[in-house]
Amino acid sequence: MAKRITTLYIADTDINLLVMKGKQVETWTSLALEPGLVSQGFIAEQALVAEKVRQVFKEAGVQPKDVIVALSGHDSLYRIITLPDVPEAVLPEAVRREAKRTIPTPLEEVYFSYQSVPAMKGERRVFLATFPRSPVDALVGTLRQANVKPYVMDLAPLAICRIPDVPRAIIVNTRLDHLEVMIIADRLPEVIRRLSLPGEVESLAEKLPLVAEEFNRTVLFYNSSHMDKPLDSTVPVFVCGDLAEAPETWQTLIGDRDYSVSPLPSPIEAPEGFNSNQFMINIGLALKELPAEKEEANFSLVDFNALPEAYLPEHFSMVRVLIPVGIVIGIGLIIVAVLLGANARTQIEKVRSEVTVVEDRVSQLQSDITALTSQTGSLQATANTLNNTIAALQLERAEMHEDLRVIHRKAGTMAKVTVGAITHSGSSVRVNGVASDEDAVFAYARELRESGRFSMVWIPSIRESQGAFSFAFDLTK
């Protein structure tokens, strides 16, 4: 039996609810919002929006439980980071450290989610997304007031990137107040650019020059860093939002580039009257719960739950079920014992002395158990401390291994440089070596600096001796 999937997206201008049964649209509804209730993805009036959300579910006749929701993605950042091949137990801390190093926003002000993606042997690649805390807290607070129970959250741009069944694509989503340009390569959203549009610009014709400029800038940015595999004419351009309904604007969008442009295709079955272009984000949310029908599918690989751990629904607990059952059984046993005691009082008197002996033994065993329990707590604390220490050492070893790999690999590409002693002290590294000429020393320093592994490369000394140049580098992480 096909699974029923309920999706909800609260945009600045409207609320969209879509319910699917498998890949078939079952019901849908949309409700416009007054200006100011939601601004750039932040719900400013939670009580009023919560009332609108209740109205949407009531009109659709849908129960507000097990709902997949989307966050607008405003002020969100996306990165594909490369790490040493650290153990799974160390990965969360490694990602947190790398996010702290590469994300300009303090981690205390954002939530972040990540997912491992295919990588070369010996390293680990992670897709990382960070998003501000305040819009998430406001969204969850609004849904709670509306008695809506979300269990999965996604970012709107990632939901859109999940729709095309192709490994490479450019997607342009244009709405009243913003536009997004997304580049998918090898089934991964490698570039996601979101730009707010001026409030005084109302028509698509007025927005179009800005949209075309941002499209061209994004493509140039990507191609400049992927010269081995640029976005050529074989890469399709998909449009959604306002652009999808205005084919006459597509040529202006791409300019003199030889791209094929078409509306973003919907992979679901929809009844007559359903405007898939309006519900693209909801469709992308639903695809999180719909398995691909064929192994050769090329949908986006990124599919994590961005709902912060604090807001995840509590899992079913067998203990919570067994406790009241146990209480009922215990009460029943007590009643039985009382009845039996009334009918066998004389037998109890005969064995009372034996019960006293057993009670003494039980008391002694309880004392022994208490002593063992206190020892177990101490041992557990020690074990936790050791596990944390081992995890930190493993991470430091992996970081050191990656540093040494980069240092030797960069030197290996230069025939005139030989690396000697290396002193690694956590956040700083001293590299000693010999080069055939001074230019090779500076070229090697430049290679290390451009590797992205070290924030600073300092050359404290270069000495010439018998036609060779000995050097020392101080590298800072």
C-alpha cells in the first residue's frame, strides 16, 4: 500500500500544503498571507500564521501529524568539505571543527546538518548546510501553536535540487521577492546562490536583467573553478517560479549561451488543475520519502533531516509501555497474594522463620548490589573519559596525516624541492627542506598556501650553501 506523505511550506507570500499517496497527488491547497506576517523566511507573527496553518489543514481535511516541512533557506550556507578518512565515531566532531573554521557565522548562531557523500579512497567528503537558528525556532514554535507535528525538515533549495532526474543541471527559481540559482554536478548541489530582489520591483520584466546577470555570474564562477569540466551546452537549464510561466524571457536569461531551457519537470502524477510549478518545493519534500524506482536514477544524493535534534519527535519507548503494564500486573499479584494469605494464614506462620532468614539474605545482597552499582558508575565515567580521549587522539592523528600528505604531495610535484625534517605541533608545522634554486622555494610556499590546508605560510629562513638553498617554513592551520 502506497505511503501517504504530507508536506508543508510556509513562504513569505503563501502557505502550500500538499498530500501525496505514493507518487500520486491526493490533495493540495494554498492560502495567501498578508504582507509582513513572514519576511525573508522568518515568521514574525507566529500566532496569526499558526491560525492560517490550522485553516489550511482544516480546508484540506488533513490530520496535522507526521508532516515534512521546509525552511526558506534565507541566509543559509552550503559547503562540500573534504576531511581525512576519520572513523565514524569521530566524524561529528571533525565536521564541527571544519564548520567552525570555514563558516563565517559563529556556530552558536546557526544550526547545521551534514551528510557523507562519495569520496576518493583515503578521504571523506561531507555536504554541509548551516542555517540561522531564529527562523527555525520561529517555524517550530508556529507549528506547535497550530498543533502540527513535523518529523522531517528540509531547506527549500535542496528540495528543488531533488526534483530533476539528471546528474548535471542548472536550476533558476524566481519568485516575487527572491531568486535562486542552483548548480548540480555529479548529483550534488555544488552551488546554491540566493539573492533577495528589491521590494519596489514588481514585474518579471523589471527583474529580468538582474536575474540574467546573477545567472551569468554564477555560471562564470563555477566554470572558473571547474575548467576541466565546465557547464557546457549539454547541461540543461531548468526554470521554475515566475520564469516557468514566461517562456519569452528564457533567451534573455541565458544571453548568447547555447543552453536548452525548459520548465523544471515534475516527477509525480498529478490530476487536472494541479499547478506543479506552484508546489515544486512540496514535491521535493515528498521525494524524500519516495524511493527511486530504478537503480540508474540520477536524483540528488543529498537527503538529510535538517530538523534540529531538540525538535525531533520522541521515539516510541517500550519501557514507557511496560512500566504501566508492570504496575497493573503488580497490583494484580498483590490482590492474589492477599486472597491466598487469608486462606492460608496458618501456613504463613509455619514458614515465617524461613522468610526472616531469606529477608536477611536479600538485605545483604541489596547491600552488595549497591556497592557494585557505585563502582560501576565510577568505571563508566572512567570509560567515557578514555573514549573521549581516544576519539580526540584519533582526530588529531588524522589531521596530522592529512597535513603531512599535503606537504609531501605538493613537494612531489616539484622536481627541485626535497622535504627534510617536519615538526608537527597541533596548529603549527615547521617544514625544513632543500631546493635547487630560490624560485623553487617560493613556488613551493605558494603551492602550500593555495592548497587551502594552511591559513598562513611563513618563510623564516633561506640559506644558500654550495649551490643549494636550504629553507624553513612555518605553517599555521
